[in-house]
Amino acid sequence: MHVGIIGGGILGITLGYYLSREGARVAIYEASNTLGGLAGPIRMDGYNIDRFYHAILSSDAHLAELCAELGISDRLRFREAKSAFYHNGSVYPMTNVKEFLTFPPLGWIDRFRLGLTVVYAKLVKDWRALESISV
């Protein structure tokens, strides 16, 4: 069986791996010159920055199992996650309460609303309840 996969992100690469393991001949087509898709970084002011928020968490058992199967577990490095926002030519750290409260692009009302949203989200025990709520 011959299979063509469009997209060299983590889903396309993983699908290609599993299909090839089952005996399929797989070709992955990626428009970019690098693999990784949305999980890949962009270079900005000398820093590698996530293109979109993607992370491999130490609690992700499925991905850890796949990495072990591929023999690349020793290449995983887990670090403390830090966040920042890029706005009007400046980078604003957003890793603690002080940075949140002094975030210049938001006014006090917006900070209060965002704070309530964060508190509410922390109280949700079953994420499925959020699936029907539009962004």
C-alpha cells in the first residue's frame, strides 16, 4: 500500500511512522523546508519562539511511549515553562502574578476579567464541560 500524507507536523509524522510500521510505503509532503508544522519555532530577535503554544509535558504518557519506541527519550529535556507576549514591538513576560498585574496592553477592567477567567478555569474539574462554550 502507498500512502501520501500532506503535512509534516507532529500528526503527519506520527501517522507516517505508524503506517510504515504496518508495512505501508509512506511519503510525507510538507510545504515548509522544516518539519514540525505548528509545533516548530520561529526566530525573533535572536530567540527561538514557539510559533503557537505547543508543549511536551512530562505527564504525556502517550508521547513518552512513542519517544521510547523511537529511541529518542534521552533527547527530551523538561524545563520550567515561561510565557511572554509580543505586542507593538515589545516582549512582555507573563510568568507570574506581578507580570500579569502590570501587563501594559491591558487596562484594569480587562485584567480583572482575565483574572476571573483564570480562577474559573482552575476550578473546572472536567474539561468536557468547556467543549460547548465558544471562544
